[in-house]
Amino acid sequence: MNKNKTKLNREKLSLKTKQVIPKIYLGLLIVVAVIFLGVLYKAYTPTVGQAAYLTPPIGPVDFNLAPDHSFWIKDNPDWEIILTTTAQDVSNEYLISTEMVKETGQIRYIITDSSGVTLAQGLLSEEFFNSGEIYLDPDTIPDLRLTYSQGFLSIFNLNYVLPAVAKITLINPLTKTVISNKIIPVALNQEVYLWFNVTSNKAPAVTAVWKDGTNLTTNEFSTLSFGDNYTTMALRFTPKEETAYGIKVTALVEDKIAQKNFIFGAGTVIYALGEDNLPGLVMRKTENKEEYNFTFNFKPNKDQKQPFSLPCGEFSLSGQQVHKIATIYAYDQAVQQWKENVPSEFDKLEWKKGYLLQLKAAEPFSLTVSCNMESEPQLPPKVFGLPILKAGWNLVGITGYEPKLTKDLTVPSGKKISYVFAISNDGINLQDNLALDSQAELESGKAYWVLVE
């Protein structure tokens, strides 16, 4: 009896211990988190190498060039800043005004835009030193954070993007003008002659490869001129086939790399995908017509779920082309699927949506879709619409044939994008979250998983 009682007491003690330990760990985690945040965000007397202003700054301080600045507010209570917020494509000026509240010793701050409208205000002190996230525009992504300590007010640009290692520009040597498009139409059997001008803070080493990874020859890609902070390369090649010629230009500055992709569409071809782990895609424009057609060439593999999205138009799943398809998967708040002659959640493919296709047998399979812009003027490339994202996971694609920036995706009010994964025939790479890179691009024809929270 005593043994059973002792065993029961031990079990009760064990249960209490299991209930207490998580609370203890939680308390420790909170303390550690507070200390960590204090170390991370507390405004401190700036050390050598940091951007700090003891004297009045001359002109607005550009926060597109540095992630943070600190100001000695006793002598500099007001200053102007230049900032590109997350909802803007251009920089705007803002005024940050501060004053000491004599009764409490706190610092009152006010942020106004160029027209004098107050966007944010609050109080800071040595004890309450962190302003938290500050929003300067209507979107759901914070723009700034302020901290205060020992007379210095520090401002952090929460969306600071490191300047590019090098700027790669394509130039027409005849007109000396910049070619801004990444997809350039070229004529069949006529030599293409263009310049790539690459600038940086030091002379960059510049190389180029075709989309299959093959290096361009010295006749195709050669040094035209160079200096202390630039290199100009000449591109020469003659397209012999009606296809899309992809070139990746790489600039190396010390141990840092910048890359940029270009597509040269020969003949009627205006876009193509030719990656090993994706379905092939070729998009053409019908001559003298506002009409486009594209063809997906799926790999002869019945075990893979191959991702794709329509650059434009719709495709009915009732024709002769679908007999080789086992299943097509989509996602709209839940997994959806289509199977031939079986009740399904959808019966056509639509633009802006992503899909996964599985074949019945390991045989080649192609899917061709046409888009008539004259009868369907709402479709790209006249209008490059982006998918409408919902809270939770979204399986989507983009329209048209020009790449889009990941940061241009729109989300419901109060939500943000946490993850963006490009899907290949092998699935996704969890280490490659495009949402972390503000310059990451989405490509037409591909399918993406996007999480909105």
C-alpha cells in the first residue's frame, strides 16, 4: 500500500514538474527575448564607422543608401530624410521633429510628410527606448523603427536593400540608348550586335553563358573597353533558329557577384523556358495580329507532378489533348484536382493560377493554348495582371511574358507574404524563400507557392 502511495505521489510530482518546467522555460525565454531586443534595437552612442550626426546634417539624409543613422538631438532636434517606402516606387522626403518633455524627461517625436501631414508620433525615453514598427504608407509592411539612448535618436530603415554589387545595362550601340526590356526581339539570320555596360565601385570582371550553361565564345562576347569602375562588353551572335536565346551576364567585383538574365526572341518567338527540371515553354506572337500562342512540352515522366501556369487565356479540359493526363492539381483554400471522365473541382485551366500535372505514362506530352488579344483585350500582354492572393497558401502564376518582382504581389489588408517558393519537377527548395529577396523575380509559365499570413 505504501509503495503504491509513494508511486502515486511520484507520478503527481512528475506531472507537476512537467507543468512547471514549460512555464519556467517560457519565463526564461521572455527574459532572454527582452534582453536580446534591448541589445538589438537600443539606440546607443554610435561607434566608429556608424552613420552618426553630431553636427547638423546638410540637406536630407538618404536612407536608401544606409540602413540606419543616429542624430544628437540636443543640437539637431529636427531633420529631413529621404526614403522609399514599401508602397512606393520613388523616394519621398519626410520630416522628423523631436522635443524634450521637461516634466518627464521623455522625447516626443513627430514624423510628417512633405505636405505637413502627421504620419506617426510617440514618446521615447531611456526606459522605453523602442518605438516599435512605424508605418508611413497604407500597406501592411512596416517602414521605420526609432530608438533613443544617451542623447542619440536612431532611425532604422526596416526595408533597406543592399545596393547592387554592379549595375548591368544593355545598350544599343547605334542609338547609344539603354534597352530596358529583358526580352529583346531579334531577326533570324541577322547578326545581333549590342553592348553590355557594367559599372561598380571597382572594375568588374564580366562573363556570360547561354541558358544551358555553355560559355559564350570570345567572338560572341568580348571586352570593348574598361576603366577603374566599369567594363563594357560587346555581344555578337547570329540567331539561326526560331527560338528564345537566353543569356546570363555575371559581374564579379572582388568576391561579390551580380547577375542579370536576358532573352532574345528570334522570329516570332517572344519567350521561352528551357530549364531541365521544368516543362519546356515556347511563346510566339502571330505576325501582323494581336494573337499569341504558347506550347508547354512536359517531360516524359509519369511519377513527377510537373508545375506550370498559363501566361494568358484559358484552356478547356474537354479536348483531345487531355487523354494522356492522369491528374491536374490546383489549390484554392484546399487541394483541388481534375481527372478525365471523373467528377472534378474544375474543368478548365485559367491564367494567374498555378497547376501540377501528372501524366498517365512516361511519354512526351504537349499542351498548346492561343490568346486572341483583339477578342480578349483584358488579357496580357496589354494588361499584366497579378494573381489575387488570399490568406493562407496560394498556388499561383504570373501573366504575360515579362518577369514581375516578388514584392509587387498584393495581399489582403493587414496581411503579409511570409514565403514564396518556385516549384520544379522535383518539388520546392525550402532554403530558397523568394520573399526574403526584394529583387527576386517571378517568371511566366512557372508555378509558385505563396504563403500569406
